[in-house]
Amino acid sequence: MTYTPADLEKKINKAIEQLDFDRSPKSLFEPIEYILSLGGKRLRPILAYMATNLFTDNLEKTTDPAIGLEIFHNFSLLHDDLMDNASVRRGAETVHTKWDANTAILSGDAMLIDAYNCMMKVDTELLPRILNVFNRTAMQVCEGQQYDMDFETRLDVNESEYLEMIRLKTGVLVAASLKIGAIMGNASEENADRLYDFGINIGLAFQLKDDLLDVYGDPKEFGKNIGGDILSNKKTFLLIKALENSNKEQNATLKEWILAETFDAEAKINAVKEIYDDLNLSRLTNKLIQKYYLAALDSLSEVDVLDERKHQLLNYTKKLMNRER
């Protein structure tokens, strides 16, 4: 049988609820319980389960690495939110806001260790392959985050640099989730690699959609403040293309807002968004999202299983591309 995303979300939520956070000191583990309790899309563990389900109906062995992937993702968010000075995550206070910066760092570190503990629970014969994927991915996520920080002081970031940064920061973890799930389902190396390629393209499309929603999304749906990327001068695809495609007057306005040390937040968001609108950047971004989505579908089509077993995964990724949060 093939499981629905709703089935798999319930499965991963139940597994996370059963994790033991009643450990001392409470000040270390309470923030971990808090961030995991906020939910989120559970995208990575769901994809891991779905990849396993392409090859087998038995998903139980995938639960531990799936939890590990979700813990790792949330560990990266604790540190990411701190670096970005973000105050809202999933409609709630970020850990460094609710507690403090030191707590976000140390609880995040503990989460990374817990993620590895989950990975270590897989069968001995599969462990080297799983750790090989996970170790490489963990380092690549750090590389992507460093690129993201390096871009903060640059006005000349180009499209290819940006796409490489989001491939590392977002794409590789999505791809690794699928490959780890495939390995747990005893998939061939070829099929696992095809799913990895599928995940890279889905991850790129997913992050570009996130960039778009940060400007044009509904705050109630999106779960965090709209315009946060604009306020922090994040070198998103939209800002990079705005700097490239703007006329002299628009370019000067953009740079004035980027370099301003004090400003009215609403005024800045509205001014930058107006330039995005004038340059039709929403359409341009959607066109690139579609490009990567179609590339992902090509990779999935090459996975050597019956098409009917791909149905749930296809529907799930289609909904990700059309999401409003």
C-alpha cells in the first residue's frame, strides 16, 4: 500500500511526541521540546517515508532516521533564526527570542547530537551508507549558511551564486531525506541517486517559493512576518534580479534602502515591493520554480518502480509548489 502525506505526518508527529525531553537540565531540553512541538510541514521526514514507500510497505525502520532528519532541520533553524535575528517561526516566538541567544546555540548543539543518535539506530549493514549521506549533507548545510552570511555584505551576488547557496542550504537536505528513505527501503544505488536528484530540484523550487511567499504571502498562512527578507537585505532571487534588471532610478532607490541604517519597516517593504512589482519579478520567480519542478519530475520518472507507487509523492510535491505557507 502507499501511504498518504497525512498518514505519514501523523506517524512522524506521534514518534516525536514519544521522544524523551524529561532530562536535566530542563533549560537545555525545554527549548528543543518547544521548537519540535510547533509542528511545521514535517517535509523532510515525510519525504523520507515516501521514498521508502516507493520500494516497500514496511516503513518502521525509517522512523528513526526520519526523526533524525526533522531534528537536524530544526537544529539548523535555531541557529539560522539567531543569525537572522528573526523573531517569529511558525507563528510563534523563535527560541532566542523566547529564551536567549546562548540557549538557542546550546540547545541547537544538543539537537545535532540527538539527530546523530537517531541515525545511529539504523541496521548495521545500512549504517555506513546512511552516515555517508548524512555527514556530507550536514557539512553542505553549513557551507550554504556561510554563503548566505557572506552575501549579506555584498551587492554583487549573482543568480548562479544564489542558486548554489540554496542548493546547499535547502536542496541537499531535501535530497538527502529522499535518498536516506530510499536506502532504508533497500533501493538500488541508481534509484536512490535519481531520488536525490529529484530532491535537489524540489528543494530549489521550494526555496524559491519561500522567497516569493516572504514578499507576497499572507502572514496568517505563512507563519512568519511578511517582508522579513526585505528588512534584513537578504540576497534572495527577487532582490538579485531587481538589482540586475532595474533602471538607474530604481537601482538607486534599492541601494538607498539596503544601505539605510534606520528606516520605517513598512515603508521599506512597500518601496522595495513596488519595484519588484514594476519589474514583474513574481512572474520571473514562478517561471524558475516551474523549471526546477519539471526537472524534478524528469528525475522521478526515471525511478524504476511502478507509476502507481509514485502517485502520492507526485501529488505531495505538486501541493508544495502551490502552497501558500
